[in-house]
Amino acid sequence: MRLPDRLRPTGRRSLRSRLSWSASLVVALWVVLLAVGANLLLARGLATQADDVLQARAEATAQTVQVAPDGTVSVLEARDDQALDVGTWIVEPSGAIVERPPGSNARLDAVAAELAGRGTGTRDLEIDEPLRLLSLPITDGGEQVAAVVTSTSLSPYRQVERLALGGSAGVAVLLVVIVHLVLRANVTRALRPVQQMSAQASEWSADDGERRFGAEARPQELAELAETLDQLLDRQAAVLRHEQRFSEELSHELRTPLSRVQAEMDLLTSRPRSAAEVREAHLAIDRSTQAMRSILDTMMSAARSAHSSAVGRARLDDVLPRLADPQGHATGAPIVVHCPPGLVVGVDADVLVRALSPVVDNALRFARSEVVVRARRDAGRVVITVEDDGPGMTEEVAARAFEPGFRGDPEDGHAGAGLGLALVRRLVVAAGGTARATATPGGGRVTVTLPPG
């Protein structure tokens, strides 16, 4: 599946790389610590083993040393004397060497004599090969009468240490590489559904706004992601529906004043007219353009405050007579307004006119003789009722009267799109009120309840 451009990898390191590398670095740190610790323990063990070998050889050699009453030191000859003589010195307290190993040189003799003079101890040397020397004093009556110095080559031990270090390093590198590859594969496998769901959501948002991930069985994390993406798609679909409905409602509201302007322009250009007629046509055009500007301001205000109460106050005895102005309606019966003086509603006057105008227009379409607009205060709310003496509404029509696009009688010849009363409800709800239609056999009735001012 081809990913959208915004989902393609960029120059920045991906989450997969960051997760796999960070986990691999932690594993590598632990492997290095374990390898270093193991090599240190091995080196200490080999050093202890070398000391034990030297100690055992020195003790065996000390058993062959005899000291005469006059202090003369001599060595008993034994069958394995050659084995004991390998790397072994016998030194008097004065520093004189009684016996030295074959192939010894002056430097080794000097070091052995110096070490024998210090008592028990060890010393490492680097001559032709690494050596370790150990001194074991021989005492008689609490006094040192001689010392045995033994030596051994450290090359085998160093070789074992190098082999162990190289082997542990190779194993550590191999382990880290395997762990990194396994982690990367697992992270990739774990993130692949996320990437696929993101790409799918992007595709649906562009091509099919009604598709959703739903409640399909998924791991908990993916289920939460699916729920979040569904909510985002729902909000996007709601925004798109809101924009579409807003454009339809705006078109619906502007249709009447635009038709009036077009009619006046057609009359002006169709035949010569008197100055009074021209002046009256200009006034009608001006009123229509003012109405269009008011519609635009009101619709934009309603769109900005779709989820909050509209701000403003208006006196109903000033606003409702504007609804009764015959210039504001194309045709219809007379409009009678009953409003107590001084009744104030907590809605801006223009918003109130735009909210009630479709109700009055709808009542004029069905009225036989008149339309009555009544206003009153009831239980802390302002109630406005618009009634006509037409054929009335059925239960179904009353229940769906405020649905966008719904028309009670599609064959009545009316050119509207069924958006007028939907706009009424949206404006009224945005102002903190309610709107409902009542099914009556003897005339239509719409009741609008608004907060007081």
C-alpha cells in the first residue's frame, strides 16, 4: 500500500530506529559489563593459580634444605631434584646464592637475592618473557636461615587471558548484533499495524469519510489507537457536515433577497419607469442588500458561537415588529404581533430576526388569513410562539420539522431546500434556547424558548 507523503520516512530517525538502538545500547552496556567482570575474575583466578603453583614448589624445595649447626646451608639431593631446580633459587640471609636454576643470569640472580631479603612476597618481571617470582623464608629457632625463591612463566596465563578476552569480545559483539536485529524486527512488526492504521485513516479521511475501524478485536494498545482515530474521523466528518450545512443554509438565506434584487433589476431594465418608481426600486434594492449583509453577519456570528450562548440583549417589542414588516416577506397574510412592553431577551437582535424569520415565512406559506406572533415570560424564560390558521401539522411532520433537508410536502411547489427551520434550531440552540413544533389539526405552531436578557 502506498503511504501518503506525510507518512513517508523523512530525514529524521524513525521511532523504530530509536527504540531498537536504545534497547540495543542498554543490552550492549550490560554485555560489556558482564564481559569485563568475567575477564577480571578470570585474571584474578589465573594469578591466584600461578601463586599457588609457586607456593607449592617453594614449600617442596624448602623440604630439601638443611642448615648445619654452624649455619651452613646445604641441599639434599632427591630423585626429582631436577624438577625442583627449575626456576628455583636458594639464598642465604647474606644474599649469597647457594643454588640457582640452570640458565639463570645476573639480573635474575640479583632480583632473586633482593626478593629473598624482603621475606615473603612476589614480583613480576619482563625479560624475555613475563615471569613471576615468589620468595618463601626458611626459619630455624625463629630466625631466617635461608630463603627459597621460585619463578614461573606467565605466558600461558597471559595467553589464556587473551583468548578469553578475544572470545568474550566476539561473543559480546555477536550477541549485541543478534539482539539488535531481533529487537528491530519485533519493533517493526509491532509498529506495522500502527503505520497501516495511520495510512488507512488518512485514506479514509480523504476518500471515504464514513469508514471507521470499529470495535474489531485488537491488542489493547491498537484498540485504543483505533478508538482515537475513529474519534478524529468523527470530528472531521462533523466539521465537514457543519461546513456543508453552513454553505447550504447561507445559500438558502441569501436566495430571497437576491431574488428580490434580481426582480427589481429586471423591472428597471424591462421598460422605462418614473422617477418615483426608480427611487422605490432603489430603496427595495438597498433593503435587500442590507438584509444580505445582516444575514452574512448573523450566519458568521452563529458559526463562530455554535457551541456557546449568543451574546447580546434585545427588546422584543422592538424586534418582533420587524418580522411583521411586509417588505421582509415575498408574499403572505398579515402578521399580528402580541408582545408586552419592556420584555427583554438575552439574544442579539439580528440573531433573533434571523432565527424567527424562517418560522414566520413558513407560517405565511400555509396561513389562510393571518399569522400571530406572541411573546411572554414563563418560569424565567422568554417564550415566543408563531401560529398560523392553516391545515396544521401531523405528528411526523412536527417531529422532523427541524431536520436539515426535510420538507413536509415535497410536491407543494415550494423551491426551498428544507433548510430554513434547521437554521432556526441551530441559531436558537447556539443562543441557549430550544425550538419545537407542535402537531395540531387546526393550524401550525412553533414555540421558541430563549433566555431572558
